[in-house]
Amino acid sequence: MSGTETPNPARGRRDTADSKLYRRLFRTMVLIRRFEEAVSQLFLRNEIYGSTHLCTGEEAVCVGVTSVLGTEDRVACTYRGHGTALALGSDPGALMAEMLGRATGTCGGRAGSMNVVDVQKRLIGCFGIVGGSIGAATGAALAVGRRGGTAVAFFGDGAANQAYFHECLNFAKVFTLPVLFVCENNQYGEYTPTTAVTPGGIVARPTALGISAETIDGQDVWEVRRASTHALAQIRAGNGPCFIEACTYRYSDHGRGDPIKYRPEGEMERWRGRDPIEIARTRLLRDYGVSPEELDVIAASALEEVQHVSSTALTAPFPDLHSTGSEFAPTP
């Protein structure tokens, strides 16, 4: 969809609170996109060590789901978790410093790109082990459920073929746990098409266990919020786990060094035609009466913030090798 459509002045702003909410979500998606682009450039300059896994193109999933969570809810996600951390409200400056391994980072420069934890923002961890987030969220649901909370597991389509997936979904259903399983199906498990290794499709698996499951358009933040709101209402009513398969697409490589030669010709272009940021921009213009100039200002402010935190993080010190890192431990 094009982001250059003119607004319909006859419709005006449908609802002031709704308009403010979606303008905020639009900014968060732009912030994530610019953050990931900056991480990519810093990696290519050898400022970031180890590997990086970006979520460019998938922003609507984490932004939509986290936008309906409460203070008692907890989130576990994959090694592609920068966007989820930002969507939950992690400080962009601290997160960028973490990418660079600096002492001012979210985890004191010790987690790097793949293993960020920010318990103050409800993020119990990003997990480098495929499917690890599923086990973590299922376990967390045992605790948070006692105080009315919900646990959310973000994971990729490849995790649907892991033992974590089957064991934890079964366990959550048997014990009626308050956990929302969110599969970010970006069409590839690393370099292999999901359809080539997942017979019967992903959503059929939770359905077979009696778990309420839905496949949605993961490029549309409105659709993600709708599905998440519905699922969480069922969970909070005591009906046990729910499952969302959000169909999305990563515009970046799987990890640094991936030549992306496995994608069919024209596939990337088709998915870029459904860019989640452009979908949001178009709808804000068309249905909410937001002006193109206002959206440009919002996008520019997100870019400026990322540029500022990037330059600041580059000047931060590296961790003290003699420190235990205990200052970053969760508060009991």
C-alpha cells in the first residue's frame, strides 16, 4: 500500500483517544525500523560483535501485541527481540548501548544482541535457543497467573517443529495456564520455507490440542491488536492458553552473512508492498484524518532519537571486567 494517499477530511479523526494511540504505535514501529537499520550499519562497521538478527518488516506483530498488555503480564521473545524490547518501553539508549556491549546497556553490556532481559519493562528474556521463549513464558504463567497476569511467548515458525512447542502447549492446556503463544511466521526457518517442513500448517497444531487459535495478517497493527485483545480476554476469563499465528515477513537477512538467495524472485517486492509502517500510515491518513505533515514529523523524531542514542552509545565505556554484574539482577 502507498503511504502517500491524501486524507479524507470528511471523515475527520474518528476518535481522539484512538487516533493518539495509533499515532503512538506508528511512531514505535518507525522507531524499531530505524533502530534496526542503525544496528545493521553499526555491525557492518564492526562496532557490534557476535551476531545480530533484525525484525525489519515484522514491527506490527510485537507492537500490536504488547500494546494490549498490562502491568502484571510478562513477555519472552526470540533472539530477534530488539523490536519487542522497544515496544515494551525499554530505553532505546540503553538498548543500543547493549548492542555495542557498553556498560550503560540494558544488561550492562553482557547480553549483547540476542539475550536481552529487561524485567522492569516486563521482558523476562530474549532467547537464543529456538523455542526457548515458549518454555520461559509457560513457566512464567505459573507465577503471574496467581496475581491475575498473563505470559506471552513470541517465537518463530521454525520453533513449531521443536519439542518445546509441543510439550509446553500440551502442559499449558492441561493446567489451563494464562499464556498467549504468538508465532511470528515470517515464512522461513532460517533459510528453509516454512511450508517445506511444517506439514498441515502451524495453526492446526494448537487446534488439535483444543487451544483456541487464529491465523492473522501480521502486517496490520490494527488486526494484531484485535486478535490479541480477543485472545487475552479469553485467557483472563480463565479459559486457558490461546494461540496467534501472525503471518509476516522479514526484509533483512536471517543473520549477518546470509546472502538471501533462497527467496523466489519477486517475493520480497510483494511483501514490501505490504510494509506494516506504510499500512499504518495509509490508514492514519485515510481513516483518522491525520495530516501527512504530522506523520512526517513523527517519523523524523523517531529517526532523530535513534541517531542520538547511537552516537551517545558509541561514547559509553565498556564494562568493568571485575564487576559481577549484580546491579542488573532482578529485584526479588
